[in-house]
Amino acid sequence: MPIIINEKIKRIMKELVEKVAALYADFAKDANAQIENGNKAAGTRARKASLEIEKAMKEFRKASLEASKK
């Protein structure tokens, strides 16, 4: 029997996937700037982005677990 995901949870999960993708793009840009150019400010931004990615991934996991209960 297929799992029917609540529309609200489905929307939240979709938004989180988009958020993680955007955060990762920022992280990759800043991490490369630090690696290639030694840009310390970019390194700080990359570390901040990694923390935001971690938070968004935890939110996604929570929503995913909620969806699997339905």
C-alpha cells in the first residue's frame, strides 16, 4: 500500500530540499574561494553555511519521519 504524504509535510519537505540546494551552492562557492584564493572571510561564510545545512537536514529528517508515519 503506497504511503500518502500529507500535503503540508510534502510542501515543507520540498521547501527544505530547495533550501539545502541553495545553501550548498553558497557553501561550495565560499569553500572554493577559501581553498583557491585563501579568502578567510569566505571560509567563515562556508563554515556558517555548513551549520545552516546541518540544521535544514535535521528539519528534513524530522519531516520525513513524520511523513513515513502516515
